[in-house]
Amino acid sequence: MAFRPLRQEYLQMPVVTRAYTTACVLTTLAVQLDLVSPFQLYFNPILIVHQYQFWRLITTFLYFGTVGFNFFFNMIFTYRYCRMLEEGPFRGKTADFVMMFIFGGVSMIIFAFFVNLLFLGHAFTLMLVYVWSRRTPFVRMNFFGLLNFNAPLLPWVLLGFSVLLGNAVWVDLIGMAVGHMYYFVEDVFPNQRGGFRILKTPQILKKLFDEPPVDSNYVPLPEDRPGGFNWGQDGDIQ
């Protein structure tokens, strides 16, 4: 009985947020239980190209380190801002949200070929935070009761906090850079004179993730309409 509210909350999570956070948690648990090793998950261009270990292109975004403060901190932020994006700016546009994931993942992989980064999950979280902060610029934030600021400053506050924790600054900067790239091509450039949408969501993603549009000319049959029957006092159809 105690697990029922937790199960209901889990099932109420939007589909992309639920899938990504679940994959992150399961990957970390698999490492914690010694089912897999982090050496099988990290980004390694040589193993990817020469030994065809293509799963590393995905698992590099799923592992946030051993269970501890850093893991829980990252997972809370990943869950929170992924869900707020999916239920806010991307509400009803799941395919566009998936396209943002693809754009962010591919961009970070390209960066990783030139910068020695093993795991990109934290950078991906910073991308989500950056895009959310740009699309909700007037939201007031409070960081651990110490700082008050508007949402666009949140990625920079997290960058400073990450440095205090001893994390590599390049990871945060790449996440913020990719987040700004997405924000520019989606929200800035199309609104400029002569601008246009560069990043277009493929139809196959829309068919997979978006609900089909309602036909405005559709007229429901009588049996499809609510209250289409009159029920008598004895339960017989009149």
C-alpha cells in the first residue's frame, strides 16, 4: 500500500522524462550491483569506431557516478528540469522534445571527440537547465536559501557550485554551450529578419510521439456521442 502513491507518481511522469530518468537510475544500479562496469559505459571514440561499441554513444549520458551526493544532486536536477520542460514549453510537443534530446546528444558527442570527456550526463542536465531558464526568464529562483536570482542565471550558479564540488568545468560549459545553440536555432534565429527554422522535427518522430491532429470536419456518430442513449428507470433503453 505504501508504494501505491509512488507508483502513481511514477506513471504520471511524462513519457520522455520517465524514460530518461529510469534509464539513468537503472544504469547506476547495474554498476552498483557489479552487473556492468563503468569501463563498459564511458565514451571512447576508438572503441566505438574500431570495435563497433555503439552503445557507448548512449550510456555516456546515463551514468552519473556511484550512488552518493553527486548522483542524487544530478538526478534531482535532471528529473526536475526535464519534467518542467516537457510539461511546460514542450507540452503537447513530445516529438519536438525528443528532437531536442537528439540535437543535444549529437552536439555533445561531437564536442567529446575533441575534448577528453568520459561521461556526458552532467552536461546533458546543464543543457536541460539552460533551455528551461531561457524559456522562463522571469521565474525567481532561490538556491539553498542563500541566493535569489532570475532563472537565466541558474546555469551559472550551478557552474559555480559544480566547481566547488571539484567537477571538471568543461562538462558544465559544454552543456551550457549546447543549450545556447539549441536556444539560438529554435528561439532566436527564426525570429530575426530573414530567419527560418533550422531544426525541423522529422515526421516519423511526430507519428511516434505526438497525438494525431483532430479532424475539424469530423462529426461523431450518435453512438460515439456521450449521452447518446436515454436510460429508463428500469435500466431499459428507451
